[in-house]
Amino acid sequence: MKEHGMSLPVKRITRITVALIFFYGLYIAIHGHLSPGGGFAGGVIFALSMIHIVLAFGRENTMKVLSGAAASMLESAGALAFLLIALGGVFAGAFFLNFLPEGEPFSLFSAGTIVFSNMAIFVKVGAGLFAVFLVMALLRTDDSVQNNEGEDR
Amino acid sequence: MIELHIILLFMIVAAFLAIEMRGLLSSVIALGAVGMGLVLQFLLLRAPDLAIVQLVVEILILIILIRATVKLDRPSESRLRENWAYLFCVLLFGGVFLFFGYRALTGLPVFGDPAMRVSSYYIENALEGTGAANIVSAILLDFRAYDTLGEVTILFTSIVGAIAVLRKIGRKK
């Protein structure tokens, strides 16, 4: 059984940088109402950090962290959460009404539902794009010969 | 404004190179140059939100394309024969496109002139109405949240479709 993924230095560096990339995406999504960025950009960075793991460690090891089925479920949960935030406005008066208090401008907990909408979109976009990448990587290793599995880049 | 035109020229040259290059990997890298030029354009036009999204999506697309093409790097040989009918079609459609493009684009308001009623309402009321300091987030997730719901639905449907087409279960040899 050959070892999956790239060489040892790449793996060591990846262990350090993946967390940095993931938290940068989370920062961009949480601060979406204060600074440039938002749920979509943060979600794509989240997907890129997971793709980073796939490129360095191979597909098999990544499936232990976040499998394709779990990514699909996270994506659906994100879409449902966004819809629930929209439906929460119905009880306060109108669809998509910003029913939470506005708070003080330029502070982290301001702008009512926008923070939670950003987080829902973050989870949905990140998990969805990662699921698509996993499916594509799976398709390629199926088509190529099995002994190519070791140099899964 | 002159730097916008320089970057635009660079993007046009890179797009031509992406079509004309032999070998898929060179084409993909030229395509990435077009995307990075677009990032610079957005930064120069002071739209950092769009620049961030364009940058990260461009990196994602480049990773997927390079991963898909790097092992089957075969030169593309199927090209149209360059005879007079081919040249005539190119000139005809290019002329029609340039004519109507000129007619349509000269009727637009001046660039950077916010004369629209709805957008001036958004600009004045974004901070008081929503409490969000970033006006792009305020418009996307509060004023025009219906559009964002449609966008989320489109993304969800396309991802579900891609997974359903490419999944392992049920695929026949």
C-alpha cells in the first residue's frame, strides 16, 4: 500500500497553512458586514482550504476529515438555514425582514440578520464547492489506472 | 483611466493566446492571466468585494482546470479551414456586433455617474436602515435579499446536478 498525497515537506507545511487559510475564510465571512468580503468569498476560501488538504494528503485521507456525504449534508443545511432566516422575518412582519436589533454600527454584532445570513452562505458555498471538487477527483481516479493512485496530486 | 486600458489590452492579448496556444496547460494559464487582469480592474475601480470574490473563484477554477488537464495534455489540432467563407463570416458577424455595440453603449449614462433613483436611496439609507457598515452586504442580504435567495437556489441546484451526474453509484462501465 503506497502512501497517498505529496512528499513529506508539503505535508508538514500544509499542516500549518490549512488552519490559517480556514480561519481567514471564517474571518472574511464573519466580518462581511464590516469590511469587504462576505459569505460567498469566505465560503470559497473554506473550500480552497479543504482542497489544499486533498492536494497534499490525497483523497482517502481527506474523506476521514470531511466525507462527500457530510459535505452534501452541510451544504443542504446551509441553504435551509438561509431560508429559515428569511422565514423568521415572516413572524415579524415580512419575508426577509431584518427582525433582529441593528446594534451599534461598526461593531461585530450589528446589522441584525446579515451576520447569520453570511454564516449560512459561508457553510453552503464552502461545503458545496468542496463536494463538487471531491466528486471530480473521484471521477478522475476511477478513469485512470489504479496504480496512479499514489501520485494523487 | 489609462491604466484600465492597459490592463484591458493585456486581457485581450491573453484571451487570444488562450485560444491560439498549443497544449491545454498553456491555454489554462493564459486564461488565469485574464482572470487576474480582471482582479486588477476591480481593484482600480474600487470594488474590493468583487476583487476578493473574483480572486478566490479564479484560483478555484484554475486548480480544477489544471487538475483536469495536466495529465491529458494533448495539442489541439482540429481547426477551421481558413478559406473565404470563413473570413466572410468573421467579418460579417464582427461588423454587426461592433455596429450594434456602438449604438447601444453610446446611449448609456456617463461612467461613474450615479443618477439612478433606487441606488441613491440605497446609498443614503444603508447604514441607518440595516446597521451594516459594508454597503455591499447591506444591499445583498437586506435590500435585495430575494435576489440572493435566487442565487443560492441556483448554486444549490447546479451543485446537486453536478453531484448527481458525476457520482460513483449507478455509473455503468
